[in-house]
Amino acid sequence: MRWIKGGLRFECQPDCGQCCTQSIFGNGEVEGVFLTKRDARRLAKAGLDWAVEERDGYLLLAEKDGTCVFLDEKTKGCGIYANRPTQCRNFPFTPGRDSPLATRERWAVAREGCPGIDVGRFYDKTSIRKLVRGRGEHGGFRV
Ligand code: SF4
Ligand code: SF4
């Protein structure tokens, strides 16, 4: 993550919801909303374990025809906002080798699917690192 030393801009755009309707998250092999074990536990506690899938050794959120099962198609809102996974909470400042932060190239790929990347609010390196560690939430994921 050394490439982020100059900070980055991100601001989720109103009425977008693109990242819930397309697989812009991925690691080149598997695409979707990746879950941490903690995310999966939180979903199970809320009775939503049916929406947790295991694919190629990853835990993922269930989707139908490329759309997250929790996206409200009418409002473009998240149906499980309080329980949404870390990836949705802190995107694009997510941890791991699959993160858009992993390399400059991955950031550029994510930008193709997300109009909020490289625009709006500025985050310095320290605040990005805090978000990656799950400490705090960013300016808002608007779906
Ligand atoms: S994170 Fe990006 S793709 Fe997702 S809703 Fe916000 S602006 Fe759209
Ligand atoms: S859990 Fe919510 S924010 Fe995350 S992809 Fe599904 S609808 Fe979008």
C-alpha cells in the first residue's frame, strides 16, 4: 500500500448502487462481495446465514444474476444496512490482497465500475489505514 502515500479521494455517489449490481469487487478469479468471518457471524446472528456462500475458499454474499440479494431494486437501497459486510461499509478502503488498495492497477480497475473513486472527499494515508483496520467508517456509503 505504499503507493497511497499521497492520499486518495472517494465519495459515494447518490442513487448509484452500481457496486451492488455488478461484480466490481474481485481478485481476478472470484468476484463478488467478500465476507470476513466476523461479517458471516453477524449475518448468521441476524438470521441471514442463508445469504452466505462459500466459493473457492472464500466467503461471499449471495447474488442473483450479478445483483446482491439485499439490494432494493426500487430504492437502490441496501436491505441490510445495519448488517452490511465490511466490504460494503468501507469500500474502497478494504483490507487484503483483493482490495482496490492493493495496487495502483487494482485501484484503476475499481474506478471503472465506481464513479465515486478519485472524486470528492480527500483521505490521507493515516485515515485510509484506520479504515482498512476497521476503525471508523468513511464519509458514507449511500446505498
Ligand atoms: S461505492 Fe461507488 S459504485 Fe458503489 S454506490 Fe458508491 S459510487 Fe456507486
Ligand atoms: S449488502 Fe447492501 S451495500 Fe452490500 S452489496 Fe448488498 S445491497 Fe449493496
